[in-house]
Amino acid sequence: MKIKYLSAILASSLLIFGCGSDNDDEDTIVDDTPVVVVPPVVVDPVSEAVDVNEATDISMQLDSFDAATGALTFTLSNADGKAITNASEYEIVYFGFPDPASPSTKAKAWKRWHVSQSFGCDQTDAENCAGLLEETDTEGQYTFNAIDLDLESKAAAGAVEVFKVAVQIHGSNVSNEITLIAADE
């Protein structure tokens, strides 16, 4: 009879305590505590750009100039090479000149005639801006669309051969130096 009791005790203890772990991997300890994953903190890149109204100097580099449409792309920076952002006040003047190699029959041709068309924007009258200045996705880079540019109509047909542009950007403290830049420079 004692053997019957002993067999019953062994069988019940196996049922109560089980055969050990129910994992296939005996070395893994299973914990019912949920694993908390903390997402990494994404830090925005530090911009070293300077607002145009805080700039103490402005340098303009012409990146592209389409003489046919007047479309411009240029980059603004300060003396430290930092990008200048938020530019919105400007004066942009397009010039058309005759072919410098062609002789003229006009008595005062030495004066080298030219035609011009101006575009500008002053924040005191922002609703009446001529042209469209937009900052690109690259800090300090801008595009300008010269809406209704027409230098050809201001001279004899086919007389305008050389196109140049002058760009001046204004901030609260300073404006860039004006330089007359040819379309092929």
C-alpha cells in the first residue's frame, strides 16, 4: 500500500510542478515583464544660418542666369560663409546691350546704349512686388522669376545681344554690393 501512495505522490507532484520550462531553449529565462523600447531622440541639425535682418554683411554669388527668361539662382552668405536666410527685399535690374563687335552708324555710339528693366520689393509695400523671389530648400539659396521681362521690345529687333543683371538684397542693417554680371559669366 505504501507503494501506491508513493506512486500517487510522485505523479501528483509531476502534475503540479510540471517538467520544468515549457521553452525549447533551456538556457533562456522567460520574464513576463514587458520590454520597454525607448525611441532615440532625434535632434534637428543646428543651423548656422543668419537672418538677413541680423546680417552685418551680405555677399551674393550668382549660380545661374537664363538670359531668355531672366530666371536667376543665387546664393547669399556673410563674410564667415554662413548662409543668409529670409531675404525678401530686393532690387534686380536686367540690362540689354548691343553686340560689342558690331559697328554703329549712330553719331553717339561711343556711349554704348542699353535697355533695362527693373524689379523690386520693399516690405513696406510687399503687395506690389515685381517679380518673385523664393528661397530654395538649400539654406541661403534663392531663385528669382522675372515676370514679364521683355528687353527686346525696348530696342530695335535683334539689337540686344548681351544680357547682364545687377542684384541687390536689402536687410535691416546692410545691403550687398551691386555688381553687373553677364549671362555667360
